[in-house]
Amino acid sequence: MKQHDTERHPGPWRVMKVDSEFAGLLLAGAFLVMGAVGLDIGKFFVLGALGLGVGVAVLLRIIHRNG
């Protein structure tokens, strides 16, 4: 029997060249979609968290411009 070394498959991580910021945003978006679709109360939680996040971001932007 011949012994030959077959090349291993590189796997998905050698093909996918993304930075951590994009991967994190993609993962966060996936969790938001799962939360919005999965549970009835999850919709209100996701919408509330999104509204609170936008509110804090706007507040920080205003403080940063005035300060």
C-alpha cells in the first residue's frame, strides 16, 4: 500500500478573512433577530434594549460635542 500525505482541508477560517468588528456586529445582529423572532416578550426586550442603546449613544454624542 502506498503511503502518501494528503493535504488537509484548510477549513472555513482560512477562507473567511474578516475582522473582529464585522464578526461581532454580525453575531450581535443574529442574536437580535433570534430574540425578536423567538419569544413574544423577547420582541419588547429587544426593542427596549435597542431604544435604550440609541438613547445612550445620542446622549454621549451630545455630551461629547458640548464638552
